[in-house]
Amino acid sequence: MSPEPVVPAAPGLPLPLTGETRVFAILGDPIAQAGSPALFNAEFRRRGVPCVLVPMRVPPADLETAFKGLWTVANLDGLVLTVPHKIDVLRFVDELGPTARRMGAINAVRRLPDGRLLGENFDGAGFVGGLHGRGFTIAGRSILIVGCGGAGTAIAFAVAEQRPGALHLFDVDPVRAADLARRIGEIHPDLPIHAGDRDPTSMDMVVNCTSLGMKSGDAFPVELDRMDSRTVAVDIVLKPEVTPFLARAAARGCATHSGSHMLAAQVGAICDFFGLDSISIADGMRDT
């Protein structure tokens, strides 16, 4: 019998899909805004590994069923988690990496050789790396983070490690913001931390870690009329890349920083976490 022909990759797919393709997925709700498929699949092609990452919309009510069901797929090697699953998925993994354990949120899960599931968080490192890559600094600055969910928690911990002048936290759930402030304060007792206020006045940087801006008509995360033109406006929303918050801030003379930089800065680290070095390189398929 002649060998089965290899079907060329369709536009947007990293390598030809075969029976040996390793599968990764990103789970979220909504999922249309996710930039991960394009970036991860480009990284797979760059590394020359026979892998593909696909987006999957999973409502919160179906997270447990979907998460557990996906891991019965033998050639599924890893998952990326986005809004709103980064905290809820904690109860389904067997082990946490050091960053995820400290932050209480994960955005990547891999299958270990013994079958156990390991969760880790790369949002904070990606956020800081993205800022530094564009010349923005955190040390000594007053930083306001709006939204203390999974991504906001990871970012707040990472920002605290950069020695800001002060860290301000706000969430629609004041208990969540206060609890995050307490946890960070236990690790960084000398850092001035304030919870419960989102007034952007006198802030050096305002970071939107909520989903506000994904949908037309969403409110702004802060009162922009109170934001000074020297303030850096940061948004982690990926689509649209220029959110209404960033557009209005730019019109006021503020420097802006979009969510795409945070994602791009963590793709390589997540691929290393997934163990792509142990996956055979597809002959002739590495981009040069």
C-alpha cells in the first residue's frame, strides 16, 4: 500500500495536519477575541514542530465537562486558559507551578509524563516583558490595576516584584481586591498597597484587567476626564487591539500599550513549558 499523502497546510495553519499532529487548545468565553491561535501557530512553524493550537469556546457552566473530556484525547498535550477560566480551572489540575501557586490563577496546563496535569501562570511575566520591550518602566511608579480576576491577580503580583512606588487595586468585588492586597502585602510588606479606589488622578500607569472594551458600548474602566496626559494607559483586551479606553486616552495625550504585547511576550515561555523541545521536528518544515 502506498503511503498516505501529506496534505499541505491550509492558510493560517502552522504545518500540514497528519495523524501525528500534537494538539493544543485555548479555552475561553468569549473566544473570538483570542490572539493566541495566530501567535502560537506561528511559533510552532518557527520551531518546526508538528503542532496546532485551536480556539474553543467553553461557557463557565461547561468548564468541568470540557476540561476533563479534553484530557481523554491522547494527542492533546496542553491547554491555554483565558477569560473567565483562569481561577476556576485550579480545582481540576493535580499540581501547580510556583508562580501559579503564589498567585492562585493559571493560564497554561500541560500533561506530565505520569499523566498528572501541571498548571502554571505566565500572564505576569508576559505583562512585564511586554512593557519593558516598549521602554515602559514600573519601578518607582504609581500603578492602578482595575480588575483583580485571574489576569489582574497575576499582573498585580508581577508588578509588585518590580518595586513600584505604590500599587492601587480595584475590583467590582471589594473583598477580592482587599484579599489580593493582603496577599501581596504578605510578600512585599514595604510596598504601599491601596485597595478599593479606581481614581486615576496622579497615577503613572492605569491598567485595565477587566473585559471592558471587548463589546461596543462598554463603560470605561476609569473616569478618563480625571486622567493626566502623562499617565500611561494599558489594556490587556486583545480585540479590538485599540480599545475605546486606549483610543480616548491617546486623544488626551497619554502613551498607550495594548494587550497584544503581553500575549506576544509569553508565547515562547508557554511553548517551553509545553515541552516542545521533546517533540520531533518535522523535516523541512522549520521556518528559516
